[in-house]
Amino acid sequence: MTSRRCKRSAWRGPAAIGVAVLVSSALSQDARGYPLDAAKATGISRLEGFRRAQKVNHVFPSGVELTSAEVKLTLADQPRFRIPPPDPEFTRQVVDLLGPDAGGYGIALLDLSDPQHPRYAAYNAERSFQPGSVGKLLTVLGLFQALADAHPDVEKRKQVLRENQVVADEFIRNDDHEVPVWHEGEYKVIRRPIEEGDKANVWTFLDWTISASSNGASAIVEREAILMHHFGSKYPTDQETAEGYIDSAGPGKLSSDLDDVLHDPVRRSGLDPGRLRQGGFFTKEGKRRVPSRGSYASPRSLLDFVVAMEKGQLVDRFSSLEIKRLMYLTDVRIRYASSPALNDAAVYYKSGSLFRCQPEAGYVCEKYHGNLWNFMNSVAIVEMPKRKPPLRYVAVVMSNVLRKNSAEEHADLATRIQGLMELLHPAKS
């Protein structure tokens, strides 16, 4: 069984050789989050490295250039917003884009381009899929809820996220996802797996969890959320005390802690834990030390998550906005987000995949071509605020289409959906 990122991207910028920062040759492996102007505010150092590279040589699409202040919650002034019933004609148009593989898809598409007349298309939207790394959105939600419970004051929360340095330990075993590492004065942003002993602030581990989809970073985020949940206002505590609790609590207590951390925030944010669940850790060591149950999601339940975020109802407005910023792509784009049609758009994104092959005569198993299962999931918020009229929509695509490159299929579908949205909202000069 394999769960990995796709290294394909339909857009590649020019080489950055000779500029202030050289983006390494491994750049195309990941998609990064958070606005590039936020390095000082967050302590996420790679943001400054990429900001310099973009300023000098425009190595990324123009859609990465929003500032932190320009990332806004679309529905913050509409707390009573409800997703409308599916529009039959809109749904038919979306299904027509899927072709002969339609039965392998579930889609929830919410058009918010006209705020007074939102439209919703749904196809197999309640079908439950294995969410893969999309479930890391719930890991991040869990930490923000535990942090809010421990420190209701927002400024204190920012301080903890920025100043609390945490160390990667055995919980990261064994993860080969690469994360971006850059320090002032260095010429390159390098990519490498997190190593035991690596130290970074909480904000950086959150960034690595969403942007690089690092299983190791997600494990550290879950570990810290458990500690926040246990120690409350006394978090952060010293490393010896923290390790003492983790080592002495035992699998049963840690499993109960994790259940509270991952599942209570879903309910408290107005979502249905019966339709949206992240079971536990993404690393083998985490699963060994903290037993958990399975994960599941549907296109509609993930759309509900996005809508709650846009309304500022994932924990609170501060947490919702920070989660949206973490989802903002500020690097090379992958899978659904790699469609060239989205180059000028701001894209907020998380994807996840899980594929498995079995012996089959004449069939050679390749990455993202599973013949037993081939899950690919994309959650994408697409915004073009400077267009006339503006485009703004949420696309949740979950699929299990066997023997096809699911990463490329999602990218191609993104191009078709963008074309449909432009047709429905023609540009004006």
C-alpha cells in the first residue's frame, strides 16, 4: 500500500539560478501553503526564501502573490449561510465533464461568484471515501481547538505558535515526505525528510503538515495537540515534563486524548463526526503508540468543513483564518491545482491519495494507477478577485478510478471545471 504525493506539475517556472535564493531541483515535489509575506509574523522561514525567489525570477504562478491581509474569509459576514439544494442543471453540466468514468467520482461544487445567488452541484456527494492526507485538515483543526481551549487570548495563541520550539522525536518514524528548509544567508531552499532532533516552531510544523503533507510533521502536530489538551494553560511545558506524560500515559489514555483532540472539534465546529473523521496518526510509530480507528469523509462533509471555515466557525474566526492561510498555495502546484487554467487564481488546497495494486495479467502497477483501489481526493478553493466579474468557488473531488493516473485526471478535470465556471460567469472588459 502506498500513499504519496504526485511529482507532476503542469506549470513550471524558469530556473532561479543566479538569484538571491535558488529554489532547489526538488521544488516540483510539493505544494506549499501560507502567504509569502508572513515569515516574520509566523517564523515559517521558507516563506522568505520563496518570497525572494518569486520577486527576482517569478518562479511560481501569479496566483501565489496574495498578501496575508488579502486572504479573507469569504462568508465571515454571513454566519447563517447554508449550502443551497443541488441545482439540477448545474449538476448536469458538472457530470457531463466526467465522461465515461463518472461512476468513480464524487463531487461537491459550490459556486460563490454571485454572493446573492450561490449554486451547488452534487454528484455522489454523500459517498464515503478514504480521505488519505486530506484528513490532515482535521489534525490541524484539532491543534487549533486544543490551543484555543488552553489559551483563549488570541495574542497568547500567536505567541505559542511562533515562539514555542518543538523537537521531532520517534513519532515521525518512518516518513519520507520532504519538507522545505531554509535559513537566512543560505542560497537554497532545500527539501529533505524531517529527522529526529529537528527543531522548529509550532507554526512551521503546521505548515509542513498541510503544504508538504508530511506525515512526520502531522505526527508532531498531533503530539503537541495532545499535550495542549492535557496541560491546558500550563502548555507549553518543558520537554522533560512533556516526554514524561507521553511515556507514562500508556496507549489507552493517549488514545482517549487523541479521540478528544481529533473528534470533539469537528462536533464543536458544527460538523457531523459521523460523516467526517480522521482516525489517528499517519506514521507507523504514532499508530503503534496511540491506537485508533479508521478515517472517512465524503465530498459534502469536506465542503461543509470549508464552508464552516469561510464563516469563521472552525473553532473561531482567528483559527479559521489561520487554517485558510495554511491552505493557500505559495509554491509549485500539484494534482488538481496544477491545471494551467488556475495559474492566475489564488488556490487554497489540500489533496490526499491512497492506491494499491494486485497482480493482473498484462498490467504493470504505476504510482497513482492502482487496480485494487486508486483514491485521489482534492479540496480546492479557487478565487479570482481581480477578474470582472470575480470568480469564487469551492471544488471537492473524490475519486476511485482504477488503472488511470489519478493525479493527471484531477488536473484535467480542474481545467474543465474552470472552463465551466468562466462560461457561467463571462468576463467583462
